[in-house]
Amino acid sequence: MPVAEVDNNPLFGGTEITVVAPGIFTMGLQGNSLAVETDEGLLVVDSGPSPSVVPQALAQLREHTDQTVRWIVYSHGHLGYNYGVPGFLAEAERRGEPRPTIIAHENVVRRYQRYIETAGLQNHINSRQFRRPIEQFAPVPALTFPDQTYRDAMTLGGPSRQVRLLWAPSETDDVTAVWLPHERILYGSAAVIDSIPNIGTPMRTMRDAVRWANTLDSLAALNPAVLIPEFGSVIHDVGAEQLAATAAALRWLRRAVVERLNKGMGVDDIVHDIDYPTELFDVPWMKQAYGHRDFIVRDIVRSETGCWDGNPTHLHPARPDIAANARAAAITDKQAVLDQAHRLRDAGQVQEALHVVDLLALATAYFPEAHHARTLKSELSALMAKDAPSYVSRSFYRAVT
């Protein structure tokens, strides 16, 4: 979902049509939405964030092809990628064409059902992650369930162009990659972005790093000549190498985390103990523009451990406001806390200053220093956001400013 700020989500590109090969196009509906001509009509992957964006996108596409939209394929089940379906259906009706068939992996159905059940939670998460007022999100998501699902693979098209839909579990368990075997063109879908894999986003469910690596290895084995990521530029000639290298990085990180877990280390110690090999992580496709290495580490730890961090205080904690008020009440010189937080900030130790300021900022009981602490925390969070490479990190820091 685009945001109305200068610091926009780096994963959203332009709206122009790109000709990848004859009869194969990317559309800027939601990242690199895909359109493929076949003997039976046009296959479109992802319909965009709103019906309102569809007419312009289709008008641009019609400058290249006038084929009837035969299928709409869901790349995966995340909210917003296919809110535009009603726009496609309305356009088909206007043109007197048959209704497009909507196809998705079978797990999309379960995800959609969960999103309806947890609509309020999803809105709170998306409001913070994409920096939009919660009022801009519908109380119930505008979901169009698929007409047809598949489990492992599905073949569409005809003799002149075969289109293979491949289950590619990665960011979600319902990802569909698109493989054009004759052209050796692979649409990587949510398994491939122009950034480090989006594993461990702080407010999301777990995403299995090994499962993602397995998928990347299976896609690399196709040896694509052209790789179309979900976000980012089309990749020529080196797509298989990038897929395999990303899988290798995820496997290395899994081993590094498990090695430290086996030594009894806790998650925060692990995050700060790992040295990342430059040949695996300091490469263009592993830049931390959206996700972050720390997020992946924490997700791997979470996949192997429970919710407790080992501190007895946190085993059965008091209600957050009660605990915060008790800590604040124990501090007799509250100004000294604020002074220390300022000193740390001025020394460039902003994260340490946040730890100190929370001694007062989280208290709900009124006293002047608590107000000052919350104001300082907002300032410190803005400083952290300024230096954070990850869009997601910046979003969450700015949620408290």
C-alpha cells in the first residue's frame, strides 16, 4: 500500500507497462503485476490495491494487447494485492467478455478466512507498518475468494505458450510462482524481491527461513533466463545464481542461530553476536531496504523457542501499566534518569537512551518527568528512524513520534 510520505515504501515501483518479451508484460498494479498472452486469453497475476486503479492500468495494457482477460491469478494472499478484482470484473462486463476465472493456491482460502476473523488486528498492524491512519482501512477487508485452487502445480495456456503455476511457499504458505518453460521466464512472486527476504517482520506471524530457502533452490533448478521479482527490476541471465545465493544465505543464518541456541544463548545476545559473511550478505539483492537481518534472526529463534526470555520477572509479569508505575515510583531522582538519557543521546547512544527513558516513559501515573520522558522518547525514536535502513523499522519507530 503506497503511503503519502517522502520516505515511501521502497517496494512500490512505477505504474508503467514493461515488455519483458513478446506477449509478456509487467504492470505497476502492485509491484510487478504480470500479464501473459496465451492461446486462451490473457493471464494476469495480481489485480492491484483498488478497483479504481484498474481502468488506467488496463488502458495502458491495451496499447500492447487486446486479449480478453481469461484468468486472474493471486500471487499470494496478503491483503491489498487483489482488491482490484471487482475492477477487472466490471471491465469484462463492459466489454461483453466472459468473467475471468480467479485462481489461487488452496492455502489462500484459509488465509482469507483468518484475515476476516482478525480484521481489526490486521488494520492495527498495517496502520503502523505502512504509516496510514487506521480509519483508511475497511472494517472488513474487500476480499474476493478464488473460483479455483490448486495444491502443487497447475498448467494453463495452450500449444503456443504454456504457463505453469507453481506452489512456492516463502513469505507466505500460499505463494504462486509463474514459470514459462518455453521462454525460460520465471515470475518469482513473493518468494523474490529486490531486498533481503522479508522474514520476521516484527508484528507478523513466523516465516520459515528454511522453507523459503528450499523454495528458492527449487526455483533456481529451473535455470531461468529471465527472473521477474515481485518488486524490483527484471533480472537477466543471473537469476538462478541470485536465487541460489539467497537460499545459501538463509541456510547459513539458520546454522549460525542454531549453533548459538545450542550454547544456551538468548535472542538478544544472538542478534549482537553474529558476524555476517560479506560474500553472502553484502550483495545488492540482500540489502536491508525493507526487511532486516535482525528480524530473520529473531524469527529463527522464535521458531525453536517459546515466548519466555529466561528472566524470572517476565515469566508471569504484572500488567504493563502497573509494572511501569512501580518502576517509576522506585526512582527517587527522576530528573537524574532524564539527564542520563539526554547524555546518552548527545553521545550518539540513542538505543541506550531509549532503554533509560523507558524507566519513566511507560508510567501511566502522572508526574512531570513522565511527560518529559515520553516527549524525549518520541525524539529518540525519530533519531532511530532516521538511521534505520529498513522501511519496516522506520515505520515502527515513527509510530511513536
